[in-house]
Amino acid sequence: MKALWHTRWEGHEIAVYRNQAEVDRIDARAIERVLLLYLGEGHSPGDVVQAIVVLADECVVLGAECGFAGRVNFERQAFWAERGCVHWVSHARAPLPLRLRTGLGFLRLSPPVHARVPKSELAPLMARWPVQGAQTWDERKRRRIVRAQPLCFEQA
């Protein structure tokens, strides 16, 4: 039977569960940055395939099936907007170590749904990613609407 992953807020922490058993806790106040890796244009929350939560010394890599992106986008929106730490990156332009990569089509890879990785291992890779934001889902959606208007001079 396939494991069921999910996340939920518990006070100032985000708990990660696998089949109702807690596997991790992330202190939301300690989050330096959240990188949402998306497919396509990233116009839908369903386009997010992985989330990287950057902490002081390590990164927590979470697959889409754990629901973390929903916690960022739709719960405690004022918290995320005030922090200004949510960024977006095209999955195609965000290489990760092979053991953490998701694959598409013919090359289907199975990265862990949850992994803690030393920040020093991912920092050189993340430094080269074309990061968009900081922006919440609502800010991202509003910018997309503005850019779609005739005579819009705002860059993507």
C-alpha cells in the first residue's frame, strides 16, 4: 500500500506526517526561504512538483504529495506575505542531486517525498537557479493578469 503523506500547521510549526506518523517538524519562524519548483508556466498550484524549505543549516526537500505547497499558498497567507520568503523556480531550470530529482515521461525517477539535506550541498546549485519572487500565490496570479493586459510593459 502506498504511503500517505501530508503536512499541517501545529502552532508555529509545520508537521510532516507519513501514514499518520509524524516524521518531521519545521519551525516556520526559522524558515529563511521557500522555493517552489513548478512545471510548465506555474499558473496552477497543481504545477508545483517539489518544495525546498531553506533553514539555517539545512534544506528540507518535500514532494508535491505531502501538500506543503498548499500550506504555503493557502494557509496563513498573512504569515507568508509578511515574511516575503516564497520564491518560484521552473523545475526544468532547477537541477538537484540525482537522488532528489523528479523525472517526467520516459525517465521516471522516484525521489523521497521528504528529505533533509545539508544546506552546503544544495547552496551552490540554488545559487544558479533563476528564482522568481518573492511572491505569494496571489501576488503571482495578479502579476500574470497584469502582464496579460494589452499594452502592458511589465517584464515577466
